[in-house]
Amino acid sequence: MTTTLWDFPSQQYGDETQGSKDYAGATPAWVIWNLLQRFTERGELVLDPMAGSGTALDVARELGRTARGFDVHPSRPEIEQADARHLPLEAKSVDFVFVDPPYSTHIDYGEDPRDIGKLDAAAPAYLEAMEQVIGEIARVLRPGRHVGLYCCDSWIKGRPLIPIGFDLFSRLRRCFEPVDIVAVVRRNRTLLRARWHEEALAGGYLLRGFNYLFIMRRAM
């Protein structure tokens, strides 16, 4: 991609399987593909500290990168169980980090109480937890290397908008240098349902139409 507007119609691409298209909150694989093509080389170590169904691991391995993924709810054997706030990795050992964190409590990922997805983004505990995740990413990332954080704002009918993107970007800047901000058009099942659009018109609100992709660099 050569602009800061990315539009991906599906979660997966090609004939291979990257993660699971049925996993709630799965990241579009082409987003990760573009990041790894631009910011990594063959053999380098890619980390996903909130690996979900393993999309980043599959894309990295297809491209000849080494990959490690962690999650408090491992969905498959290749994903190691760990809290993203406490990664079992040495400092300055990772060449690229991709992270797609929970956007408040919209999805129930499992029973583990360490799950940041159990924290309401309107409460201080959510941002405190994400500050720890960002600090841990900064610890394990090599100087001069990049992190891509993919996120969406949170809105629930009857409640104020929670600008998760702006909140997380301000915290990323404490540890990293900004490289770019990409808007990724959402093509999920919700946006394909006519009744959701009808309800949005009747209710006077807007559906979430894009995700942020923050590309940052750790200073040398």
C-alpha cells in the first residue's frame, strides 16, 4: 500500500489460511502482510503479544520471518500463554511487534481474569493496563525497529464515545516516535447488514467505519 487509507474486504487473502475468519475481532491479514513487507526482513523475529487466532504468526511464517505469539487465551498450540504486560522475552530481542488489543468489553474472549478485554475502556484500569503493555513492547523491541498497533474507538448506544485511538496514540508517544497513522476501512459482517444501517439512521448515530493503524519506531 502506498497511501494512508487501506481498504481490505476480507480477513484473509490467497489460498493459505491466516488465523481464523470466524475468530471474533480477527485482524485483516493483509494489514499485517503490508507491515511486514515494509518493516522486516526474512529471518527476523516478529512478535504478537495478543495473538488471538494467530493471524500475525501465519503471515510472518509465510513471509519467512520467525514469529512468536502470546495470549492469555491461547487458541492453538503455537500460541504461548502469557499476559502481554509480562512477556517471557529478553530486552531488545524483537525486530517487529504487531498488536491488536481489545477495544473495551465488546468481545468476551474467555475466563482468564488477566484478560484486558474485561476492562471497560471508560475506566482508568483499561488505559493503565494498556500503558503496561506498551511499556513491555518498548522493553523487548530493538532500538530503531517498529511496532504497529491496530485499534478502534469504542461506542455504545446511550454512552459517550470513547476515543481509544487517541488515548492509545498519546501513550505510544511516551515510548516511541510516530512514523505514520493509517485508516483501515472496516469490512466486517455488521457493516454488511442493512438493518444496522437502518437503526443507525433512526437512532442518529454512526457505525464504526474504520480502524486506526499506528506505526511507531523505537528511538535508537
